[in-house]
Amino acid sequence: MIRLNIVFGEFARGCRQCQLGIKSVLFITGVCPLNCFYCPVSRDRFGRDVMFINDRPINKFPGDIIDELDRAGSNGLAITGGDPIMVVDRVVELVRLLKDIYGQGFHIHMYTHALNINEEAIKKMAGSGIDEVRIHAINPAQLNGKLSLLRVLKDAGIELGLEVPALPRFEGEIIKVAEVLITNGLISFVNLDELDVSPANINNLISMGYSRGPMVVSLVVSTQALR
């Protein structure tokens, strides 16, 4: 299998750190109310409030996280799940702590699905000091009522991007999502990731008629390159 990264414009800072291997990945919870057919999260994690950093189980929060960041020599942290916004108080506590320990230059980004964002969580995130939030949405309807909330994050100085897997037959809808977010001046990059296949989603993908291809491509586009 051939893996390619195709980049138009500039990488987001979080992407640059991941590419260099200097950013740790925190699975902060498996909790998510959605059931996306393509979700690759394992069944022993999905729906469970468990935590892992660089696949190391976390038994003591936040001590185990800090230990691993120091061990790995990380310059930043990516927060994923599940959906981290489901434990937004935990996210905010951690972001503030890590900024105090490692300084404001320690870059932290987080993933969340547009359908899960709400006013209370957004207000907490806006004041947390988080650097970057990557929004997941695969059709424009998922953005209904959400643009004003994303504007709160944008106005707080948080960089926003769209990040979704490359889903065959959803290309047109994903483009519409990007157009809405770009037109409203909300995002600075678009990431189309390889579609992960795992025991958790393989049957769903087969039922959708998907088949394995010879090439996996990750596409990163800055919105400046789209203009």
C-alpha cells in the first residue's frame, strides 16, 4: 500500500508537529453520543470513559499524562476520543495545567464533531487557552445552528479547521461543508485523512460497498490555497 501526504498551502501547526513526531496523542474519553458508520475506535474504548496517552493507559489523571509527555519529549498534545467535548471540563483543566507547566508555546489541538458542540461547552473552551480545534462534519446539515458557536471560538483566537476522513460518495457533501466554513471565515485549513479500517468499522464499510484500493492519501489544504 502506498501512503501519500498531499499538501496545498501550509500545514497547520498541529500537523507540522505530528509530522515531526514531537506531539503526543491523548485519547481523553471514548464517550460519544454518535454512531458514525466509519468510526474506527475499538469496541473496548468506544462509549467508555477511558483514557490513553500514546496508547499507554492512564490510571492517574493528570500525573500519567505529564509523565508520558516528559518521557516522549513532546512539544504539544493532540486530544481525541470518542469526542473530547463530552468531557469539556476535563479538557479545560488539562489545557490550563499543561500551559502552566510547559508554557504558552506548548501547542494543544482537539477534535470534536459539529453535532456535539453546544453553547456551554464552547464558552468553556473559548477561555481555556487551547490553540486549535478541528471540526468534524460530513454534510452541511450538521452545521445547522453551529456557525455562531464556532465564531465564539474563532473570536477567542483559536484556530479552526475542518478534518474528516476521505469518504467515497460523500465528496460533494464534504466540499459543501468546507465551502460553508470558508465562506463564513471560520477555518484556516482542511484535512482529508485516510479512511481508517478497523475491526470496529470493517463490516459497516463493506456494507456500504467500499473495497480496498492500492493507495491511501492524506490531503491537507490551507484555505489560502483554496482562494
